[in-house]
Amino acid sequence: MQRNRTLPALLLTLATAFIPPAHAGDAPSAADVAALKSFRLDQGFLDRFMALQDDAVKDPCHLSMGNLLKGNQARSLDQAARQYDAQPGVHAMLARHGLTARQALIGMSALLGAVMQDMKETHPEMARHMHSRGGAVSPQNMAFYRAHKAQIQQHQQTLGHRQLAAHGGKLPSCMAR
């Protein structure tokens, strides 16, 4: 079943780009939690974010948010955003798509939260080991995600294929764990 293969691929793609607002074991600050909870997904953000992902896949070792996961010293969302924005080429890429690093990270977090909540509800056997931070996803963001789920999944699947094709069927060395 294609859908069952797409969901794990989507989670993997999103998880490699997700930046938690604090180190594992640390609680996110109240300000970070409030920023994450107040963010509203909409078509404008989704279009800009998907275009940003299309650019980042061209040079994932330098443009991906996933690089922040390795040795991340950020203790807050703002610190993670500054680290991401400082990566060579990232600021210009973000500007081309009308996003700041902070907006991209918060929006990614909102999308990932919706994906994880949807996964827990629709595939509990696959989701039993998942851990989410920052609490429940807003009803508005869940409704947006569900309304755009097919579009998001198709985009993530296409990105994954392009990523593998660009690197001879393998993940780029910076993404291999």
C-alpha cells in the first residue's frame, strides 16, 4: 500500500529537519511553547515552505535544517534560528522565499506536530515510540494538515526521490547517521 510507505518517509524527512527548541531532557521555555502553539499553518506558509525545501534539497549539507541536530547547542528557538540563519547560503535562500529562520523552524515544528499527531491517531502501531514536545497541535493546524495531507505527502515523496537521485541512490554523507 503506497500510503503506508509514504507516511514513514514523510516522518523521516520532517524529523531530519525538525529543530527542538531545547536539548533533549530540557523543557522548552514558555515563550517557545507559546510561539509554537500560536503559529497557524496556512496555504501561504505551506507554499513558501515547500519552495524552501525544494531549494534546500539542492545542497542539503549546507541548506538543510537537519544540520542543526548534530551538536546543536541552541537552548531556545531563537538560538536555533540564529544558528540556522548563519549557515552559508541559508539567509539568502530564506529571503528568496519570504521567510525568516524563526518562521521556518516554527512552521516546520507545527507541521511535524500535526504529522506526529495524525500518525498517532491513524497508525498507533507505528507511532507508539514517538515522542512529541510542546503539547497538542491546535485544532486549526490539524484541520489544515488534514486538508493538505495528500499535497504535503506528495511533495515530501518527490523531495525524497530527488534527494536520492542527486546522490546516487544514497543519502548525502552529512545526513547519514
